Amino acid sequence: MFEKVNGKVVKVNVGMAGGVAARTGAMLFYTGDVSFAPHQIPGGQGMGGGGGGLMRMAGRMMAGEHERTMLAQGTGEVHYGFAGLEVHVVQMQPGATLRVEASRLLANTAGLQSSIVSVMSSGGGSGGGGGGLMGALRGAASGALTGQGMFTTQLSGQGSAVLLAHGGFLELQVGGPLSSPGGHPQTPGQIVVDPQAFVAAYGNVQTELKTALSWRDAVGRGSGEAMQLHCVGQGVVYVQASEEKL
């Protein structure tokens, strides 16, 4: 549905795509009869309810971390790009899940099911971090060291999405022959990624954030090597060729 114009721009027929959700400021130009309206990702306010002050604080973190999006509808063609960053199109297969850092998602077809989940329970691999409030707060502490977000956007269903990266993409197959453009026949059972370079995981991939150093040694370094993101399962891990935050 999305078509790459070059390494930094994609175009999409909004009518054929059934609508497109994209981060605010990503629309470059369009032709035809297209309208734009604010769009809320489900889960963006998911922790804002009960649970007292700590739960409300986690809710504010969640609401502030995901990117604001606009929904494009109508009959026309829209060109998208953002900050001169590299783009990559992911075609979603039934039953697969895409988990992507919020700042590294450019756009997706509106028919995809989307939600915001804690990185500490992404794919069930929390590494003891747990879900809910305590998992979220542990995620916040880890994020302060790694630069990785506390929450991630999860997409599933039939459609496509566009990722962003600084310096280009590395597409790493993990755990088996899941169909993917550019995949390699021999694949490792685990990939360990610098959290600052992590872009997304597609398929059935569990992520676990581990410390490579003690917390006492890691505090103050701000180094991605102090924390490592272990990716296991079956699918594709997308890594940017840079530790630059987007």
C-alpha cells in the first residue's frame, strides 16, 4: 500500500489504503480530495484512571511518550516523510505483530489494530520486570539509562506500516524462516541489540532488557552498552545504523 519514492519518502493512495494514520508533521504534500483529523492511539490514556498518584504519573508518562498522529481519509495520494530520516515499509502478515518505538513509526494503514504497551512486558518477555505499574516504573528507570522509550506501539492485522531510522536500516532475522524481504537462510536464535539502536520487532519476537553492568556502575554513564535488549522468538528485528535518538 505504501510505495517508496526514494530512501526518505513514501507515497500512498489513501482511498485504497482505507485511511492512513501518520505522525503529526509527516505529510509532505498530497493530491486529490483528502482530509486530516487528529487521531488517538488506543492505550494512550490507558493508565490514567485509578490506582492513585503513581498510576496517574505512569499514565502521564504513557500519554506523553507516544507521538501525536493525524488520520488521513478521502480519495487522493499523500506523500510522507520526516526530518530527512530513512524509511522502510513493513507489509503485515496475518497473525504477526509489529512492536515499534513510537518515535520511529512514520505511518500505518488505519485498518491495523494499534495499542500502546509497556516495553517491560513486550511479547511476554519482561525479564522479571513484570507488567502493570511496577513494570512501567522499572521501564522508566531503564529508559533513563538506555534512551529507549518506556512504552512501545504495537500493531497487528492486515495492512502496512512505515518505519523511520537514522543512518539506514539493518534487517536481522531471528529464530527461523519467517518470510521477510532480505531475510537470510541461517538465522540466530537470539539477537542482542543496543536499545538506542533498536527500531522495531516484527513477527513473534519477545524482548527482554538486561543489565550488562551493575546498576551502580551503569548510573551516570548513559551508555547503551550498560543495558542490552535481548530478542528471541521468530521474526525480524529492525536496527538503525546509529545510536541517534529520533
